[in-house]
Amino acid sequence: MCGCCTSNNIVEVNKSQSTSHRSSSIIFDRFSKVGDYKKKYEYISTIGNGSFAKVRLYRDRECKSISYAIKTLKNIFDIHSIESIKREIDILRSLDHPNIVKSFETYEDKHFLHIVMEYIPGDNLFKMITNKSYVSFTEKDINEIMIYLLKSVLFLHQNGIVHRDIKPDNILFSVPGKFSSLK
């Protein structure tokens, strides 16, 4: 990795700064930074759209060889949603496992919450299963995929976490054809 990528130009804010700069704060002060993440990250492309979020590919402006996935959530939340998102961010930040996507930082502005995460460049398992260009999986391939998937699920369960959305679309591979790169 580049040594240049350790600088942080955005300072975390305290609650008094937060309320004066944001009229629609969703009270993520201990989680998020107020500032323009686009000053630190350069947009490359859109990765995906969901009903609650959009995920885009960015790269570090100082160290262009490092890419990130930034998940953007609309800043329209009720109290239940806020607590749920806080828990999710806390969980993502606390996890350190080779088969679980890493979360690096979170930004908040008037309209959106932006979660900066590890970018996984490979395909998801659903695409691999349904794409005719892939050769069919052998029993050994499936065994290897299941080992890494179950290792990550075991790690979550040992930490009191239930995933609740394990499906082929959410199983990614950072290195094509290398099942140990499962996330």
C-alpha cells in the first residue's frame, strides 16, 4: 500500500459542530464525518443500485491505485432505522476477518450517509452460477466456497452477529477464480 494514503484531511466533529452544519442530522456524530468525501475520493463508476442505497466505485485521490466502494444511503430515517444503521456501522467497524468486507469510514451530509468500504472487484456467486462463460462448479469448488463462507459465518456467530441476508448475490470474490478470496 502507499504511505500517502494514511493522511486524513477531514476532522471528526463534535455534536455542537454537527448541529450547526446540518439541519437534518441523523445523529451519527460518533460514526460519521462532516465534510465532502469527494475531496478525498475520486468517482469512477456506479457499481449497483438498490431500493435503499447506491454503491459507487471511487479511488483515493492521493493514492490512485487504491479503490473503495462507497455505499450511499438517503438521509431519510426514522428512530428505528437510525438505531439499526448505527448497529450495522458499529458491527462493520469492529469486524476484522479475511472473508468479511471491511468498512473504513463514514461521512454524512444534509441528504445522505456515505459508508466507505473495501472494494471487491470480482463477481458475485449468483453471477458465477448463472453465467454460461463459467465452467460448472466441481464438488471440490463447492466444498472450498462453503468452507470460506462457513468460516466467515462462524466468526460472525462467535461475535454474537447474525447476517440475515446470506444469498449468492451477497457472496463476492475479490480475486476471480480464487475461492479463498470470498467476502
